[in-house]
Amino acid sequence: MIRPDAPLLLEIRDLHARVEDQPILKGVNLTLRAGEIHAVMGRNGSGKSTLSKVLAGHPAYTVTAGSVTYRGADLLELDPEQRARIGLFLGFQYPVEIPGVSNLEFLRVATNARRAERGEEELDTFAFEDLVRERLKVVQMDPAFLERSVNEGFSGGEKKRNEILQMALLEPLVAILDETDSGLDIDALRIVAEGVSQLAGPDNATLLITHYQRLLDLITPDYVHVMAAGRILRTGGKELALELERTGYDWVDQELANLEATSEREPVEVA
């Protein structure tokens, strides 16, 4: 639901970033307000996943220009764990396995770290088990997965459900889901999408990074952004995703060429 007067949660201004010596992001501008769902679409290599990793604080990526403000604070000054504690969540495209670490204990420690940041009382083992079993219903997940190591031996769909379970427990203010539909069959996609929709509310914002319009049949975005060459090239509503489904990305090359031609024609100031 678009609410122009809603609190500003995340503001990205002219963000540039590189990995090693390769520039990836080249001037991203994006604003997320409470209650909004945004979708970012684009070809492989357009910068979508890089944007998610930069926001989460991945150490392999270096911000070279621009700013990211989270609820009025400079997000780029914070360590990744601080970003998570204050309510930024990243759902990975390829969730990692952590052998030897109980899924239940991992979820409990993460949840209590988030609760401590909000000034809430820590949950003991019994209280947390009651909470997590209630939240399991959001993703229709078997409680037996709680006793296994984090994501170890999980199918692709089970890993993604486990990510949404984390989201349900951590209650982030800004959730960034990097291709959460990747590798999911029809049933798993429906369950994950229903979970995301249930968790989206008037006090939080969701950023969906996806290749496919099929996810947006299940989660209706307020805004759809098309990313190319490290910047957001076009913004619209759900109709933009439908247009991409019909026409593909051929228009992107022409629009980028037009931008480059315009840039070359701009006068250069001489001191």
C-alpha cells in the first residue's frame, strides 16, 4: 500500500559500489517507506544482488560514493551484525549450511539479539520453543527441521522456508529478499510467497529482488524497478513487471545507449 506520508525507513542516494576493481553499482536511488513492497527486476549482472549485499554490509563490496540512510542513521557506518540487530534482514539467494549448529539454537540466539536491541526481555528455551512452533505455521514447516543443523541437508525449498521463518522471528523493519523464488517448485513458491505476504505490514517495508514476474502474481508490489548497468533505469507499478514478461529486456539496451549519448553531449565545465 503506497503511503506518501508514511515513515521513511530506507533511503538510498546515488549509491556507487565496486567489488575489487570492478564498479558494479553506478548511482542507485531508492526510497522505502513503511507499508511498502518494492520489487527490483533486471537481467543477470545488472547489480541487483550486489545492491542487497551492500545494504547488508558484505565485506567484499566497497562503497565508493553515495549514502544509505536507515531511519535517519547512516547505515554504511554500521557493521553487518549491527544492521541485523536494528531491523535490516537479508534473505539469501543461496542460504548457507552451518553443520554442527542446531537450527533451533541459532534461531533462539538471533531472536534474542534482536529482542535485546528493542529493549525486550530475553526468551528462555521453553518460551522460545513455544514462539517458534507458532511461527512455523507461517511457512508450513515440519518442527523436525528445528533439531537439524542450520540448512544442512535441506532442499532448496526448505532452505527458503527457513529464511522466511527467521524473518518471522526477527520481525525486521526492512526485509531484503534476494531471489527468494530461485529454485522453488510451484508449491514451495506459493508457501514462501504467502509467508512474505503475511509478514508484510504497515510498519515495515519489503524489497524483493527477482527475475520472474511469477513471484509478483503472489505478492503484489507497490513499485517495480528495473535495474540495468548498476542503476535503476525505470520505475512503475505491477504493470511494468507484466510488460517485461511480454517484451523482455530488449528496450534496456536502447535506453542505456540513449543515456550514454546524453552524457557525452553534456558540456564539461572548465575552471
